Amino acid sequence: MYTARHIIDIKGHDVWAVSPHHTVYQAIATMADKDVGSLLVLDGRKLIGIITERHYARNIVLKGKASPSTLVSEIMTRKVVCARPEYTVDRCMDLMTRHCVRHLPVLEKGRVIGVISIGDLVKSIIEDQNFIISALENFIAGETRVH
């Protein structure tokens, strides 16, 4: 079974982030530019929150606020669900399911080393299943040749 570290090593360690002092408009523009659905909120190197497209939709659009005048700190989630590099894909999937999140920062010694998404986990699970299916097919084909 793959781990969070394995997924990050394959996908890359890029982390897109904003400051809590940026406006929501700046955050959404960055998400669009980087083609991502969330940004970590960092104070220096310290993870203090996360902002997602869902935060924007629910806390800006639906409440009639203005994204150019609202700060990220006003709508971000402060209690960020995180994973450690040794967490298995199953454990990460469990965390995301239990906490209803789609993005999981991975921390090592308190520092962010990457972010994995629900899509990354699903891709990993499919690859793992394809490997198992192929191995079983090869095993069965080998068994039928022996007889």
C-alpha cells in the first residue's frame, strides 16, 4: 500500500499558499492561476489554515460579501486536518472521509512537505487495484499452463 510520502514524491512537493492577510480575491485568483481547488494559509512557514473554493462559495458568494475586501483569515478553516508522510492511502482516505475534506496537507516535523487531494488518493487506489488484478491474471494464466 502506498503512503502519503509516496504520492507526494510522484506528484511533486509544490505547495500553493497565501497569507492570512491576502484578500479572498487574491486567493481565488491564485487558485485559478495554479488550477487548484485549495490553498494553504501560511504565516511564514507555519500552517495556520486552509482556504478552498467551497469557503469562497459559502462565505463570500452566498453571504453577499466582496472578495476584494474580505481577508483570507476571515473565512479560512483554522483547524486543518493533516497527514504524516507514513500514513497509508487508506488512512488518508479515512481522514478525508471522517472530516469531510478534499485536501490533506502532509506535515513532517511540523513543516508542510506537500498536499494530497482526494483525486490523488483515488488515482493511487486505482493503480494499486490494477496491479493486483494484473498479478492475479498472470498467476491464473500461469496455473492454467501448468495443468
